Amino acid sequence: MASMGRFTVGSHVWVEDADVAWIDGLVEEVHGDELIINCTSGKKVTANVSSVYPKDVEVKRSGVEDMTRLAYLHEPGVLRNLKSRYGMNEIYTYTGNILIAVNPFQRLPHLYNDHMMEMYKGAEFGELSPHPFAMADRAYRLMMNYGISQAILVSGESGAGKTESTKMLMQYLAFMGGKVESGGRSVQQQVLESNPVLEAFGNAKTVRNNNSR
Ligand SMILES: Nc1ncnc2c1ncn2[C@@H]1O[C@H](COP(=O)(O)OP(=O)(O)OP(=O)(O)O)[C@@H](O)[C@H]1O
């Protein structure tokens, strides 16, 4: 929560906006807990300090791969970072050991091919770009090295990309563990083929996804 006295004339800030969620600007006047902000969009707004957050002006235009490195881990800071990365087709971003995926709404096959799986295999977590394969690799290694069951929680609203992300995780796990042939088909093939069957058990159409479950 923003507090009084945190902003002075000339502070770089984010202010809540009904149309675009957050806009940035400079504090022009301070009147108690009311601020007059000159926004970069040209708009001038009066806002209460409770809806204003400090803006980090040092952050790179391309954003950061791990948001724990942001000076401010508040909503406008996080959204700005995800938006900058999304603009460069970087749909994955870490916050520590959590992976955030932003739905690209387009096929990005180069991200999920065998070459990519080979690259993530055994790579140090955080060494390569954020990716579901890195999450799966970590879980797989922890399971193998310490013999402890692992769980990966995939959450998000309808249409966010949970099913797609789960498929990537399964694809990688099958790649790592599915070398043994059984009945002519590899374990990898069988695991991946089970997905449509699982989908068929609870498929419904939602406002945001016509293939929801
Ligand atoms: N990584 C991705 N690459 C390409 N397309 C994607 C990706 N993630 C999501 N999509 C697209 O978004 C659509 C919805 O994603 P998905 O079915 O995974 O959502 P969900 O979170 O499982 O939704 P629900 O909770 O409604 O089942 C997909 O059918 C696909 O077109």
C-alpha cells in the first residue's frame, strides 16, 4: 500500500487508470494525500496516494527474466515487465521458482521442439530463458536425486493456457523418462496420447475458452 510522504514533486509514479489499468507520469504537485500527476500520455490526473505506486526508472526496456530482481514487485511493475517481454514474444517469466506464462494465442513451435528439450536437459535452473521444460527438469531431477515425489501446480483463469502448459510439462517428462519401448509405442507417445482421453472426460465451453476442462 502506498503511503503519504513517499512521493515528492518530481517522483516517477504509476497511477491507476480506468481504461488501461496503469499509466506512468511525474508528480507535479503534492497536497496532503492528493497528488497531481502529469502523465506521459499527456493526461493530467489528480489521485490519492493510495492508488499511486513508485515507478522504477532504471529497469531495462526489455524487462527482466526473473521478477524478484525488480526494485518494486507491485502490480504495475509486474504488468509492465510482462508486457515488455510479451512484446518481444517472450511469453515466459520467472518470479523466483514460479513460472508465469502469458498466452501467446499463436503457435510457437520453435519453443517446444526436441532441440529445446535437449537444451533444458540438465541445465542449471535460471541459466536458460524461463520455460516449462526448466520447471519439469527441476521436478524430475529433485525426484531422481532425492527420491521425493514432486508436484507442479498449474493455475490460471479459463483460457490462460493451463492445458497447453501441462502438455509441455508432460512432453518433457515423457522425453526424460520415456526411453523404454512397450507394445511398439514409446512411453512418451503413450503419455502424450492419454491427454485427449483425459480432456474428453470433462470438456466444456467457457466464455474464454471453447476447449475448457
Ligand atoms: N503456450 C501456448 N502456445 C500457443 N497457444 C497457446 C499456449 N497457451 C495457450 N494457448 C492457446 O490458448 C488456448 C487456451 O489455452 P488452454 O486450453 O491451455 O487454457 P486453460 O487454462 O487450460 O483453460 P480452461 O481452464 O478453460 O481449460 C489454447 O487452445 C491455445 O490456442
